[in-house]
Amino acid sequence: MPSSQPSSTVADILRIILAIILPPVGVLLQVGLGMHFWLNILLTLCGYVPGLVHAVWVIAKK
């Protein structure tokens, strides 16, 4: 019986790739329009690297 784990892993990899291109998009796809999204917008405006680190952290944590 196939599990949902592989599809979840593929989806996470796609979110991380999107987060590398534009960090808020990866966070938006992971958690929606919540506090983490707005925090990521702020971090990305302060610098690309803080926004990227936060986006990867949010995607990996969920």
C-alpha cells in the first residue's frame, strides 16, 4: 500500500525551490497568509538571505 510520504517530500522540495527563487511564495504555499508569511515578507525586504533562511525553516518545520 503506497504511503503519502513520497508526495509530501516532492511537494516540500518544490516549495523549497520556490523559496529559493522568491522566499515569501514558499512560505505562502506552506502556511498561507499567516504570521509567518508577513514575517517572511519583512525579512525578505531586509535582505534576501534572512528571508530565504526563514522560508526554508518554515517549510522544513511543518
